[in-house]
Amino acid sequence: MVYKSIVSVVTDLEIDRAALDVAVAVARRNGGHLDVICLGIDRTQPGFYYAGANAVILQDNLAQAQEDALRIEGEVKARLEGADVSWVTVAATTQITGLMPFLAHRTRFADLVVLSKPYGKGRDHGNEAITESVLFEAKVPVLVVPDDHEMPSAPNKVVVGWNESKEALRAIRDAMPFLTGAGSVNIAVIDPPQHGPDRSDPGGALSQMLARHGVKVEVSVLAKTMPRVSDVLARHIGDTGADLLVMGAYGHSRFRESILGGATRNALELSKVPILMAH
């Protein structure tokens, strides 16, 4: 398996520059095609204006979003000019209330979507909604790239967060092009259950599966010596010198169909290396 259809979403080139560059590198490595969605968002919330407000105001907001999309497309084209990969840009606009179904439809045929971190300076709910729409609605793996990060097209050291969940296994399968090309893959099992089916060999069955694909794999069983699993993972990534983390994305909410769970959000906020996630 290789990534032949790669998508990146740009709403602000200053924020999304690193993710766009990584998307180009992944496309180059896999001989794939890159689609860049240059997105202008009308962030008007329902009920924001008083009853009877002039419809021209609403139209002005949409027109501004369209201008933003065209401006972003121009910046992206200038950035990609001369790139040695197949690429195309699309200027698109959507209202914030329709962002998730819109992007889910646009990204559902991608092999991989490359995005910037949804949390941090200059981000808002729209950035989180972009990540959620790809993960939970389009069901496509996402490579989340930290700001100002230059990831090699083929990561050399990879850490896999393994907790026996179907989300983690899905992420591992989706990350196979990176795993098979890596110099080493470390399966991190944090505080495994004492009475689980794999208690005598945590991560053993997974390592066997990966080894059959030619992956150079080892297993680390780690104690949960810090309050959050994400803290333990972040320290382990630093200790191993990994340049990619693979993990499942967890969603839970009684009030929304999908939302990034606490463990996923913490990992995204802490990580200094790209994270490949799937749900």
C-alpha cells in the first residue's frame, strides 16, 4: 500500500505552511497526487444577528469568505510553483455550520489527509471541526503536523501507541506505508491490563503481524508513572528520538456525534512530532 491520493486543507497559509510542505513530501515519496482545498469559512453563527437584520450583511460575510478562499489559493499556488509532484488547488467556501459535512464529502476518497494542529495560537473551533470531519465523518486517516516542523518523507523512527483498541489497530493499518519504510518501529504499551488476553506477551501479536510485513519492530511496556497516558507517550517519544507517532483517535460525547476525546486532544497539544491518527 502507498498513499496515492493526498489532501491538505489550508485556511491560513502561515498556520498551515508546515502541513502543506509535509503533504508535498509525502506525495513525492509515494508518487501520489496532492489536492489542496483552499478554504474560506463564513464563521457567522445562527442567531448572531438580531431578527430582521438586512440579508445584505449575511451576503457580505459569504462574499468575504469567497475572497479569502481565492487569496489563499493564490498564496498556495505560489508556494507550490515548481514542486515536483502532481498537484491541484481548489478554492472553496462554506459556512461554519456546514463545515463538517462539506469537508467529509470532499475528503472521503483520500488515502491520507495532512493537516496542521487544531490547537494553538490562531486556531479556533473551525480548525478542530476540520480534523473531526475527516476522522469521524470521512473515516480517513489524518497526519497532524506541528507548527514549523519538517518531517522527512519517510520517518526513520516511529512510536505506535497500542492499547488493544480498534481505533489503534485501524491507525496502524493506515500507517503501513510509513511503518514499512521506517528504520525502527517501537510499540508502546502503557500499563497493560493484568488479566487481559495478551497479559503474558503485551504487543506480541501486533509485533508478529508487523514483522511479517518486513517492519523492524520492538515492544516497550511502560508503567503509567504520570497522570496522563499522553504525558507518558510524549516522554517516550523524546527518549526514543521518534519522528512520528501513530495512535487511534478517540471520540466521545453525549451531545455531539463526534468530538476529539481528552486523550487525543492531550496528545495533539503535547506532541512535538507529527501524529498519524485514525478512527
